[in-house]
Amino acid sequence: MRGSARNSAMSRKIRISFPNDGASATADLLEDDAPNTCDALWDLLPLRVRAVHDIWSGHQVVAHLDKSVVLQPENVLTYLPMPGDIFYYYRPTHYFRGAPYGRTESAELGIVYDRDSRPQGPRGPEAVNLFANISSALDQFAKACEDMIYRGQKEILIERVE
Amino acid sequence: MRKIVFELGGTRAIAEMLDDVVPKTCDAVWNILPVEGMSIHANWASREIMLHLQGDKILRLPAEGRARRGTTAPGDIVYFWRSPQMSRGKQLAYSAQFQKELSEFAIFYGDPAGGGLAAEDPPRTGRDSNLQVSTLFARFIDAPPEFLRKCEEIRHKGLQKLVAKRFEG
């Protein structure tokens, strides 16, 4: 059963937008499966960050969080995500060789927008905290994600849906 | 050994062809130079940009040399062909005729190179199916940091014009 179906209809929702594209989608937090991750990220909202297309994992974009956002592993069995899945992951100090983009450690959100994707990094497949799933407007949102292959990084806005 | 110069965003890098290892592939590549197009960043194979071949520049070459197993090093330049049957969706940066059939130079510019789904998933490699060809045919011998930065910029700023031509120096 999908996470979004497994969690109650009363779960909190977030809106993810590309303000410059006019593309927006709504996601349900998977509070039963990842309560601590959901709480921690909910408390950070609203977030306005740069997103870039992934170069390891397929149809996925990533948004870098402040490195201080270090969360414990939770709901990490999903390494073959579905389109619309949103996850958190953390790469500790010394994970990278050198400091790509000036980072020696990294806290990130990943958004999977199409199938045939698998969270992955320089050391292979990643265990990630799956904490949300897009429940509406994925098609339009996916087009804006794919467009990043051709136009580069974009600003992304994540807000609470109250 | 013959050499190729790659020009990207006001920078350039020089590669040496592996004439003694894959002579047929090198001849075929040499014969279509110069080639130019909008280079695109890889989504599966880490620090790699691609120069798409199309129109009268398209190459459909058989495999040559020792079979590769995803062990790609920074500086490697690979001839890559993928049959339309291997593709799902379209590569929208390319002209309509060539959005599903991929013929391109895969340029691995950074470390680590060649990981990601392309290396880890055997079905994705087209192994044993003849639906995909991946032949290492050249290596950079002079790739200054500013050229490598321009390669990485494609990920952040989008497509950029890339030219490959014979180095006659």
C-alpha cells in the first residue's frame, strides 16, 4: 500500500512550488511512517532554497538544506521510490572526496518526479528518510523538474498547507 | 596519436584518441569532426556531459575493444549509442528525429565518474542485448580547471554549446 494511502487523510500537507515557473504540487506528510522527520521538516517551513537536478539517481531533483539539519534515520527501507516521493537524507563529514560545492557534509531533500529512479550517491545506493508523497498536480510539477536538465537550477519554495 | 580539441564556454581541453585500442571507432569519430551542439549534463552517470550526434553526424558503430564494466575514470571520453528500443520518454534537448535514439560523446569530466544508475544496474547497460554500445575512444591529456568548471556549470545553468574538432597542432 502506498504511503499516502497508508497515512490518514488528516495528515499534514505541504506545498512545493517553483515560483518562477508557476508550477506547484501538494504532498501529504507520511506521519505514521516518519513522524520525527515530518515534525522536524514541518518546523523548518517555509523554506526557500535552490534545487538542482540529480546526477546519480535518475528522475530526481535535490535541494540542499542547512548542514545543521541532521535527522536520525527513519522509514529508510525505501530505496526504490515512486514518482512523487519526497525524502530527506544526510551525508556526514568525510562522505565526499574533497568538498564538492564547498560542502564536506550535506543535508538534502530529494524529490522523485518520474519512474526508473533510485536515490544514489558517490558511494552507491542511499538509505533515505521517505517522509512525503505528492498527492496532486504531479504531472505539471514533474515537467518543471525535468526542465532543470535543460535550464539548470531553480528556486524552490516549500510551505505548510494550513 | 590523433588528438581532439573540445571547446566549451571560452575554454578548451585536448584529448588523445586511443587509435591503437579502438582504431575503427577512432576513424569514424575523426571523419565526422568538427561536431558542435548543445551539451547536456548526465542524470544517471555522475560527472558526465554529453555531446549529441545527429543528422549527417550520427554514428551507429558496433562495439569495439574490451567490454567495459562501468569502470570509468575522470577524463575518459566514450562513444555511446543507444537504440530507440532502450529509451523511455524523449530527450527533449535533441531534434525530433533523435530524441529516442542516442548517439553521443560521453565526456567524464570529474571525480567520481561513471557511477550512478548507469553503472549499477545491469539491465540499464544493455549488456548482452546489442541495444547499446559504449566504447572508450579518447582520454583528456590537457583539461584545465576552467574547462572542468564549465562542464559542471551545465548542471547549474543549463545547456551550453560544445564544439569538438580535430587538433592539428
